[in-house]
Amino acid sequence: MKGQSAIVVPLLIITVGVGWLLTVLHVLPGVNWVWVLALGVTGLLVLVLGGLNKVSVVVGPFLILATFFSLLRQTGRLNMDVEVPLLVISAGILMLVSRLAPLPPPRWMSEPPKGSE
């Protein structure tokens, strides 16, 4: 796990660089690329570093969907009045999948806290 967590900072720096480059090149002007890419990378990192479990299967895809909806809103293809209900519906669906899928709980839920022994 330590090796995987060591990639977080470089990936975040790459994300900022990509967002900056997209802004400078005027790719989809008006998009806050730092926000959009940070959401997406965070969602991917939750899945990559956390593995598939009852929490990551909700949080990771939710952040990736929030990335997609934010991009659509910032480019004028989706109104905030539609984005928020879509996110609420998505959260409910992902929580239902988490409850019904035979996924393990995350390790931090099953391990006793350090020092409590």
C-alpha cells in the first residue's frame, strides 16, 4: 500500500499541469480544469488505492460522475438545477449497489484502532 500511496502527489501534480495546459491552449474555454481534473483523479485514486469495497464503490464513481456533470455544466450543456438531482440519484444508486453487491468492507472499518489493544 505504501508504494501505491507514493504515486498520489505526482498524479496530482500531473493533474494540475494538464488542467493548466488545457486552459492555456483554450480547450473548452471557461472550464475550471483544475477542479474538473482534481475531481476525476480523486475518484480514480479512491478506486486504485482503496480497491473495490463497499465504500470505494460509492465514493470513486460518484466523484467521476461529478467530474462529468461539472464539465457538462461548465460548458453550458447541463443546468445546475439538473446536475444536483442527478448527483443525488447517482449517490442513491451507488449506495444501493454497495449494499447489494458482495463487496468487503474497507480495511479501516474492520481493523481496530492503533493503541486500543
